[in-house]
Amino acid sequence: MVIVMNVGASEKQVDNVTRKLEAQGFAVHRSTGVQHTILGAVGAQVVDTRDYEVLDGVKEVIRITQPYKLASRHFKPEGTVIRIGEVEIGGREVVVMAGPCTIENFEQSDRIAASVKRAGAKIIRGGAFKPRTSPYSFQGHGVEGLKQLRAAADKHGLLVVSEVMEPCQLGPAEPYIDIIQVGARNMQNFGLLRDLGQLRKPVLLKRGMAATISDLLLSAEYIMSEGNQQVILCERGIRTFETHTRNTLDISAIPVVHNLSHLPIIVDPSHAVGIRDKVPPVSRAAIAAGADGLIIEVHHDPDNAICDGAQSLYLEQFAQLMDELRLIAQAIGRTMQAAA
Ligand code: PEP
Ligand code: MN
């Protein structure tokens, strides 16, 4: 249930409603919007909404029928903007994250960081803990790799996004990461999600390959219900019967999520299509469809990359794509960082 207070409702009136909700056993989450204060009441109790409608300062009481509450747009009608230093995700600017599938060494991270920064990316990606389908595939360089990625990012003025797979990795990895990525295979690792909810750090939550949009929003709810509201969603393709691409990019998830939720949503075209030459066209489509950003695999030497070379863009190819994306962003009233 969501309670929308009148414009100019007093603190006393807000307190009074909050106390009544808490007395009925609800967990109350307050969101102070531009005009209205909104109280999100989370709990399974059935109450008569009229008991709240009659309270002083209450404008309207809305029952939320969706199973996710805090992630729902009813709870926060204006979109969430996630701020990390000078970077804003979910605002007017389209933000691009780019980098290798996995961190190989400092020189690799450094070369890629220099190039993607010049092209207008604001965040470097690179996995240190890799969720591989086979236990015999390369598993990542762990914290040592993260130190290399962090050093390259700091040298070139970029933020770091990187995946953590298990709760026990969070402590050692967190100091080197600005946005913690939850991979598709871990979207329903509920223990990990709850632990991330305890942090005050943005989380990039990728859609599971067989997850519905509601499943994705419920996973976001796990993080948010623990107190961390900084969740960025990521559409990265789902499994379908199609075999010409690694997964099938669900472009329609972008407007659907924007309708259902206030959280920003970005797109990972690389894992969606799995083939280099398909990455630029679907990246352009994602921005045109309203994605708040992209996360793209880029490598200085994809032919010799440790993993996902076949879907990684060459440095020049990425720079050219960025030029095209800027035109599309502008055409739909958004902005993008200029190339240096
Ligand atoms: C990744 O981004 O490195 C990755 C493994 O992606 P996903 O979890 O979407 O498969
Ligand atoms: Mn990859």
C-alpha cells in the first residue's frame, strides 16, 4: 500500500500516518518527491484503506497489487537517479560502461581504459570473479585483478563496475568497485541480494536468462527491502528458441520496466547477441528505445582475449559506435558525454 500525502503536508501529519502504519505492523519506507511525500507500507496485512484516507494530510491511498512495492513506480512516480561522484544514471544523460569481459592484467586494463574514456565512456567494466558455464574455464583473477582494474580506472578518471558472485567475496572486493554487478546466473541468489541490500553502494542487477520482468523486479525488491535503494537494472538477453544469437535481446523490456518501476535500466548488447557485428545495431536500438545506458564488452585485442573475444568490439569500432549513439541520444532528447 502506498499513501500519498497532500502537497505541503506537515511533518506531524506524516508522523501520525507513519505511526499508525507501524502500529499495524507495516514497515514504512518514506520517499520525499518534488511535490508529495509518499509512504510505502510493506507488509501482508489486510487493512481498510478508508482508515488512512480520513487521516489529516492524506491525499490518496493506493493498494499496490504488484508483488514488488519499493521497486514500483507507484511508490516513486519520478524516476530514480543514481549518483556516483559526478556520474548520474537514470537522468537525462545516457551513460556507457565499457571494458573487457575479464581483467587480464594492468596493461590490458590501462589500454582499454584510455581508449574507452576518450570515446566518452564513464565507467569501465571487467570481471574478476567470472561465472563460467564450465568449472574448467578461466574463473577470473579475483581481488588481484580488481586492483589492476581500479588502478587503470583511477588513472583515466573512470568508475568501476564489476561482478561479485558470492557473499564471501563482497568484503574483499567492495573497496575496489563503484557499482557491484550481480550476474544473470545470480539474479536469484537471494542471500547475495540481501547482503547487497545492507550496503550503501549501487548494484547493477542483470536479468536472469529465464527470468520474467516481474522476477527481475522482485530480485531488485530483495535488495531494496534491506535498505539499499540504489539498484540499476540490466536487460542482457533471455533464452528463447532462436539459435542465431547467444540470447535474444528483449528490447521491449526497456519501456515495460520504465512503466512498472522508477529504477534505471541499461542494456548489455554483448552478452545478448554474443557476436561482435551484431553489437552496434542492437546498441543503437537500445538507446532509441529509451535505455538509460549500456554496458559493452570492448578489448584492444579481441582475437587473443581470455574470454568473450568474439563478442568484444575493437577499440576503434567502439569509438565509432559512440559517435552514432550520441546522434540517437540527441534525437530523443537525451545527452551523452562527448568524445575527447
Ligand atoms: C558479464 O557481464 O561479465 C556476464 C557474465 O554477464 P551475464 O551475467 O549477463 O551473463
Ligand atoms: Mn563476457
